Amino acid sequence: MNSIKVDLIDAEEKAKDITIKNHARVLELLAIMLNLYTNGFSLIPNLNDKTSDTDWVWLFLITRSFLSIRCAVELMKKAYYAQAMALMRIVTEAYFLCGNCEKNKTIVDGLLRNKPNTQDSKTIFQYKKLAKDMDALDVYDKDYTFECKFSHTSSLSLGIMTTEINSRNHVLRPIPTYNEILFLMCCESAFRNGLLMADFLEKFLDNVSKEKGNVWRIKAGIGIQQIQEWLAELKERLVELKERHGS
């Protein structure tokens, strides 16, 4: 048992070392992404009973999303790509809920007061409908369905645990192994989700204090621009990598 544990830890550290060596700039941008949130949290004044239900829901979901992205980054470094994507899916779901809770009291009551109770939660969490209601079907079709392929048991989520020897033979890898394409795909999801939820952080800060919202926008502006520029460059990079690897 000890040798298996050591092998696993060694594999994680090896993947992490390669990731840090090959993607220093991307990891720096991920840190900038997380700092968008910590800077926003530091500006939140003391909340009181005048804080609206919508703002409370936003705050809870923004915080949970921040923590999910933070954990996903650590998993990505160690080559746990499917597990990182599963956390990204949680953030996308939070985005759909945030986009509907202003006009959908059922969401607010369900999340803050457990009404209707959890047995009826399917009436709240119909994510395709929520996406449609907030005019975000593109996020559902392009981001959410892709993340679900990693989260659910699928040929993709199982296939990334193997290494292709030839067209007919694959070797199962029970330990995490660095993969550039999968790492960059996880980064893309982290950045896209992080920017989507940052919109609601901005709205929340504006609601509790216009002054705080303006301060956050000034601090966040350069970082957001850098992330958007990297996302634009990534599309060409992924095409190049897929062509090189024949995938």
C-alpha cells in the first residue's frame, strides 16, 4: 500500500512540475482571476436586514463559485482534469441561477429557505430552461454540455484516463498524467466561468454600494482585459495542438 501512495504522490508532483514549467503565464492569469474575487470580497461592507434576497443568493453563489474555481486550479495543476471540469460545471450552474433569481422567486425560496423542499428541487434546477430564460443558451450549448461530458460517465471522461498506443490499443493510466490540451481546455473553462460570475460580483457590489462597485471595476479592468486577450489567443493554440496530435 505504501508504494502505491508514493507512486500517486510522485505522479501528482511530476504533473504539477511540468504544468508550472510549461504554463507559468497561464497560472499567473489564473491567480489574477482569483484575485478579482478576493478584491471584491474585501470591498463588501457589513450587510444587514435591508440586503435583498437576490443579493444574498448572488453572494452565496459567487462565493461558492470562487471556491470551486480555486479548488479546480489545484486539480488542474496535478492533472486531475475531469475532476476540475466537474467543479467548473458547478460554476456554470451557479451562473444560470444568478441570471434568474431576480425574477424567479422559486429559486430564491429554494436556495435561502429550502422551499419547496429538496424533493422538489427538479422544479428549480432545470438548467436548460434557466439558460433560455436569461438568453444564455449559447453558454448552455457550448460550455455546460461540454463540462457535463467530463462530469458524467462518458467515453470522454473515461477516455482521458488512457494513453493511445495505436488506433486499436490504449493503456489505462490509474495515476494523473500531464496533458497540454486537457490542461488548456480546463483553463478555458475556468476563465470563461470566472468572467461570467464576475459580472454578478460587479452587480452585487453596485447594489450594496455604487462606490465599492466603481473601485472594483478600476482594480479589475486590466486583469479582465488580459484574460480576454488570452482566451482569444487560445482558440488558435488549441487548433494547432489538435492538428499536431491528430485529435
